[in-house]
Amino acid sequence: MKRRWLLPGALALLGIAVALWLSPLPFKGNTQAQAYFSKGTRFAERGDFDAAAKEWEKAVAAEPRNSEAWALLGEYYFGKNDSANAVRCLIRLVELAPETPEAHGRLAIAFLGMRRELAAFEEAEKELKRTPEHVPSLAVIAALAGAGGMRDKQLAALEKLVRLLPNDTDFLEKYCQALLERKRDDDARPLIARFRKLAPQSHLAATFEGILAFRSDTTPTGTQKAIAFFQEALHLEPSALFPRLYLGKLYLRLHQPAEALVYLEDAAKKMPRKMDLQFELASAYMQAKQPGKAAQARERFEAIRRDDDKMRGLMKRCAVDNKNAALFKETGLFCLRIGNFLNARVYLDHAEKLKPGDPEVSAAWKQLIKQEEKRQDLVEKLGELRRAQKEQQEAGKSEKP
């Protein structure tokens, strides 16, 4: 994802700076702080935001209760993609002026940039209590709720996002996938059609249509239709894995185990911990009269199922005993071991919050750093949403007589 998603642009910051420059200062008694703040806003008006930030830092050092300067610094550090400093400034802003619009939402995005998913989730929920349709906060919930076992909350957030941003293909894609995972095919069908229209070259659009065809029509004609969708998906994205899984299922339906195994064995190399893939492999080996390999696939299936059952059990215990640092650490480390990195981050984050400095948790974080780039895409996407919202707000103001 390109850097066009970065938080917010210079014009947005300049707009805030000018607005504050024209407004009364809340710390008139502190002339030194007032001078730093005024000098910073003059730098901002000229577009020199680095120099402006240095003055605003001096202003908050001289007068720590200056919420406007903290707000400007938070915006500045967002623009520099400096999540740690953005969090520092926004925490002070929330303490001093909790009524500040979007403050909790901005803090949620900043926490996400620091790998602090639990804190991000909590701040996003605070923002949504005040602003139920705050898009960046809904996006945080949609991204993280599933990891905490709150799938209904995740689905509700995606539903709102798709309603608010009907042409956003990223959220539409995730909502279609979530509906299909819950077997809500009738609800998914019109949304998949919209996704297909908006993103005709997306292999996922073809995959979703293939899943609908796979489930709705088991006749030879329906099977061939589904095969065509999944073959199209592979043409659009040769490395895609789910079309391979479903092609394996379809060829098993046609009692063609040799063709099924071509796709299933290839997918299994890349998704070794996908439980239903091992189940399909066992069926394919049995059809191909290879009972030894079928038994091995069944063993892998059972091992993965045991791990999944254990993970769900640990998550349920954490929900009941949410002050138990050892339990959250155990859950996070187990999720890391089985490759569930998002759950690992959520539970290790809470373990670290309950008991800072645990060496096992610190070591686990080092392993999770390797997953940074995947999460950075979401952070940048949220940044663009905030920027777009600001532009829409400014456009609305300019249209008023």
C-alpha cells in the first residue's frame, strides 16, 4: 500500500493552526508559554511544521495544561508517522480536554501503530460511545474484535462501515468474507455482486462468487460453474490459496481425486494449519486409495482441532478472569506458537499491561515484530480515512452560506 494513506496532510494541520491562532489562548497568564505557542503557529502558517512542533513542545513544557498545543503536537506526530509521540500527546489531550472531538479515535489509531491492540480497541470503543459512526474507530473494531472472540461486534462494525462507505472495496471485501464465514449467503449475495462490479479484477470477488456457487448448486452444472469462478480467481492471482482449496473440494465432488490432490497438496504446503484443508486431503487420499496418507492427514486434522479447542478455552477463561496476567501470557504464547499472530498480540498486550517487564512476553514481542508490515497497511488506511473525513468536513463548511 502506498504512502498516500499517511496521516494527516500539511493543509489539515495548517487549518488547525490558523484556527487556533485566531482563537483566544487558554493560558493567558503564562506569557512564556503563550509566546512559544504563538511562534509555533506562525511557523505553521508558513508551512514549517518541524519548527512549529519545537515551539509547541516548549509551550507544553512551560504550561502542561495547554490542550491546544497538545492537540497540534498530536496532529504533527501523526503526520510524521511517529505513533509513540502521537500517543504521548493525545493521552495528555484526553486527560485535559476529554470532550475534544475524535480524541479517543485518534488515540486508538496511534496505539495501533505501537502494536498496542488492546489499548487501541478500548479507545475506539470510547470514541464510538460518543460518535457511533466514527469511521476510523469502526475500522479498528472491525480489525480487532475477531481476535478477541467478539465476532458479532466485528460484524456489526463492518456492516456500519459498508453502509457509511458503500464504495470502499476494502471494507466491502471484509464484510462479504465475514458473512460467508457465518453462512449468511443470502445476505452476502447482493454485496458480492456490488464488490464484483467495483473490483472486477479482484481474485477475491471471483472467489466469493465461487463459494456461493459451490454451496448453492451441487449439480454437475453448478459444480462446473463454481470451478470456472475459482479458475478465474487463480488466473487473476496465481498465488491465491482459497481457490485451490475449493477446487480440491469440487473435484472430490466429481470423484476426480487425482485432480483434487493437485490443488489440495499445493494449498497444504502454504496453509499447513488450516483444519478443513486437512480434512479434504484425507478424503482425497481415501478416494485415491492411499490410506496411509489419509491417516496422516486425519492426524494433522485432529491435532489442529485440539489446538483450536485449547485456544478457544483459554480465550473464554481470559474473558472471565481478565486480571490474570499469567493466563493472558499463556494464551498469547500459545497463539504465537500455533501461528495466530493477531490473537497473540492482543493477549500479550494485555499480559504486558497487567505485568510489565515479563521477559517471556518481551521475547514474544520480538517474534511478532516480523508481522509489522501487515498491520502497517491498516494503520495507513485509517490515516487516509481521517484525512478524507477532514476534507469532507472542510468542504461542507465552505459550502455553507
